[in-house]
Amino acid sequence: MKNIINKLFVGGLLFGAMSLSSCASDFLDTAPTDSTGASDAIGTTANAMKALNGISKLMTTQHSYFGQGFAGENNIIAHYENYPSENYLYNMYASGWSPIHNQEFHSRTNSIYDAYAWYYYYTIIGNANTIICNIDNASGSEDEKNYIKAAALTFRAFAFEKLTHYYCWRWQDSNNGASQGLILRLDESTGGMSYSTLGETYTQIYKDLDDAIALYSASSTNREASEVWLPSIDVAHAVYARAALNKLDYAKALSEAKLAHQNFPLMSNAEYHSGFCNPTSEWIFGCYGSAQENNWYWSYGTQFSCNGYYASNSNTGAGAIGRELINRIPDNDARKALFLTEDKFPEFNLNDKSVMDQSYGVLGVDPGRNAIINKELWSAAAAYCEKMTVSGLTTPYEAGFMYLGGQLKFHVFDTPGVSYLPFIRSSEMVLIEAEASYQLGNEADAIAALITLNKESGRNPEYTCTKSGDALWNEIMDYREVELWGEGFAWSDYKRWNRDVVRHSFAEGGNAHISIATTIPASGANKWTWDVPLNETDYNDELKPGTPGN
């Protein structure tokens, strides 16, 4: 295992050398890696650009050591964010996945579930460090070098920022940053290294982004508008806004969020209903997606899209939103149209076992008997799915298992799960404005941000907000959850908000399977922090095993 961890850093450039170019036709072109060194991989700015693309590819590649579904950001979104959240339900798998839903693996340091996020994000960091440490000596223009270095710094900051969510305490629990932070590897060294404090970690993230923004500003080189998988100055501002929000540095979060989305207007309702499988006007950062880049059964869309392989061929569905949350959203909201909610079927009593199964929540079907128990409800759900089919794409839930709250948000445009996937959208930045303004005591600006997101975008033309205090705060949290549902934010948001996860079963008025219908207190699971993996503490002789924060 030492050898595997060591390769994480020694081989930092290697994945970049196996990189995708910025042209779709040769996106997967690779170079041999066993004989490629830093001077070759980053010897020219052309090669360095391929190395940048290689980092992008890492974000969707299956990492075979960990197993089938461990494919970069796909896995982070599903296992680290969606599953353990309050309002993402995957009931057919709930019993088997309940330890992940219920946060029971956080201290199992020999588990792949504890180790993966650490491995994955430090692999990005190792690749970025190789570029940062070698690009100054590469042949090519200074203009190109500035962009490439800025992009590598942005990738590194992105990875460090994400790692703080999982392996560090909340900022409010950190004694103003004195608690355990990350191992701040900033070069290609692989020896032992101790933890920095959380405060030092955020200082480094801020510095990386300040340096990146300065370099972007000094360069006329930029990604093409369609190359959402590559960093840009807007991505740097967005990562900065996220970091500042999690550090509770609300003034900085507010200013950076405004800068991040100024060139990315909010989607129209037509775009919002177009399947979340191709970039739209508000995609600041995301993954590449094409049949040329088919990740087969390990892509996000295979399992978690409403017309992907699982939803089309099995009884699992593709994820459902929490019943109580979505019922708080007005029926005329364009986002609510993308869920199989009770308002779509007013003539049916969905608490009646003869109408709908009360264990898994499949509309009109008893999954245990694999039989339709109410043909009228089943037909109504199928008709709504047909109505919401995106032009040119296959119909959602062709397998016929449609869940209460089932999503019609994520689609794929090729089998079994081919699609682009958003990582940062301008809607998130507007929601950061709302949250930061509220926390700064400026409720008028917080409401203005909600009006921008909900009314001015057209998502709900009749939206108004006259709330204040706790009621306004609940409104901000509700709309953040609904807007970003399924995109990989929910668990981290609840951690930042210091908010319990409370899931209710059907008998309790919710729609969670009984195996995950529970309360997970915000104070539990070592303040919702994953332990540093055993492989790291075994390898790194500067570390002592123990719980984070100490």
C-alpha cells in the first residue's frame, strides 16, 4: 500500500501524460506513462495543456483499485454528498447502503469508503503540483504558461477545498482555525509531512486562488467557452466563494460569488428542462461528456439519470427528493415539475397501501411482488414521464418503476450513461450571495438574491418573499436544496449549517425507507468528519492515527 500512496505523488504528471486534448475528436489520446518524466510531460506548453486535460479526465475516470463505482467526482457526488443527505433517497438500495446513508463508516479507516476521497483529491493535487513545479521551465509563450499555471493552481485549490469538507472539522468547531487541517503538499516531494492547521489550510487555498486570478488576468490565453471541463478565472472565483463560505468568511464569499457568475446568466426554464446532460448558459465548471468518452457503467448517468441504464432496465429508479422538502415548494415552480410529486396525482391518496407501496414508495407498484397494484396511478405516472421526455432523448423510467419524488432532472443522451455533469453553476453562486448576505445581517440583499434565482429567472414568475429572521433562513436553505438537488452539495451544506439530518418514513409522513428513516445529529460522527485513512497514517511517519480535529 505504501507503493500505491507513493505513486499518488511520484506519478503526479503521469495521468496528465495520459491526457485528453482539448479537441473532442482526440479527447482520449494517450501517451505512454511508464517512461514519461516531468521534463517530458511538462516540457512544452502544448504538453502541459494535455496534462491539464488529464486532470479533468481524472474527475470522471474509474479508479479500479477502489472498485466499480469509484469514478472521480461521480463517486463524491453520490457517496459523500447525496446518500448521507436528508433529501436524496434511493430506497431500493437503502437497506444495503444504509451504513453510507447513516454515516457509519466515518471512523473505519481501513475502508475504501473512508479512503477514496483522500486518494482522489490528493491525486488531483499531485498532478497539479507537477504542472506548477515545472511549467516555468517549459518551452512556449509566457502567456500560455500563465494560463496553465493558473489552471493548475485552481485545480489544487478545488481539491484542497473539497478535502476540508470531509476530513476537517467545521470552521465553527475549529477554535478559529486551530484544529487539524490537511497535509499541504505544494511540490513533488513524497516524504513524511505533518498536518497543517485548518487556518493554514484555508490560507493556502486563498493564496492559490489569489495567485491563479493574478495569472489569469495577466494572460490572454483562456479555455474555449465550450470547454467547461477546464478551469478559468470564473472557476477560480467560484472555488474562492465556496472556500470563503465554508470558512464563514461571508464578505469574501459574497464578493467572489458575484465575480464568478457575472458571465453566466441563469438558465431559462427550457434549458432547465433539457436534461442536465449538456452545458447551458450557467455552467461555470463541469465534466466532459461524449459517447467518445463513454465511462460505461461507472458514469453518474448510468445509475442516477432518469433515462439511464438502471432506470430503463431495473426497479431501482434514479433517486427521489425528500417528500417534505419538495412539498414546501409551490406547485408552479419549474424545478418542482422535474419530480414525481403528489400535486401531479391529486386524485390518489398516496398514503393508501392499495394505491402505492409504503416501503419503497413506487407509484402504483408493489416491488416485492413485481406487480402493478394500481394501474390508474401507474399509468398517470407513466404519462407524466412521457410528457416530460426531453426532445431527442429516451423516455424516463422505461422499466416502469417510478418512485414518489422520483427525479426527471438528470438525463443521458447516449447509453448506458453518457452525459456532461455540472460541478459549478451560476445558480450556486446566487445562492451563496443569499446565504452570505443573510449571515452578514443584510436581509434585503438576501431576499434580492432569492428573487433573482426564483422570479427573474422564470423558475417561478410569481415568487415573492417577505420573510425575515429564521423564516428567511429556512427559505434560503430550502431553495438551495431544491436548486442544487443531486449535484453533490447536500451533506456538506448540512455540515456547514450544523443541522441534523432527519429522515421520515412513509408512516411518519416522509418517503424514506425504514432502514434510513432516522435522525443523524450534527454533533455526531466526530462532528461529521471522516478519519484520515489508515493507508495515509501508515505511510506518512509524520502522522499519528487518531480522530481529526485533535
